[in-house]
Amino acid sequence: MADKTIIFSDQEQMQIEGIVIDKDGDEALRYLADLLVRIKPHFGHACGPKAAEGPPGHG
């Protein structure tokens, strides 16, 4: 997997600090789930895995 750089806003940094200070496991899991969406690759319809499954010229 390729290296990624994530930039957090000041608000996001404060949210992370609050989660850690409060030791809020449920909120931490929600935050990480949202973060995963940001770091996963997003393929466009033309270059994603579905394009290779259809007939030539239809992806």
C-alpha cells in the first residue's frame, strides 16, 4: 500500500485530543471509521475494478 499524508485541520486535532483525554472508545472508533474513508483509494468509474469486468469499450 502506498504511503499517505493526512492533513488535519485545527478542529480535527482538537477533536482527536478530546477523544484521547476523555478516553472515549466509541467516539474513537467512529472517528477512525470516518478517517478510513478519507485514506482509502477512490477509483473513478473508468479506472476502478468494475471497468475491467465489462466488455471492452464499456468501462
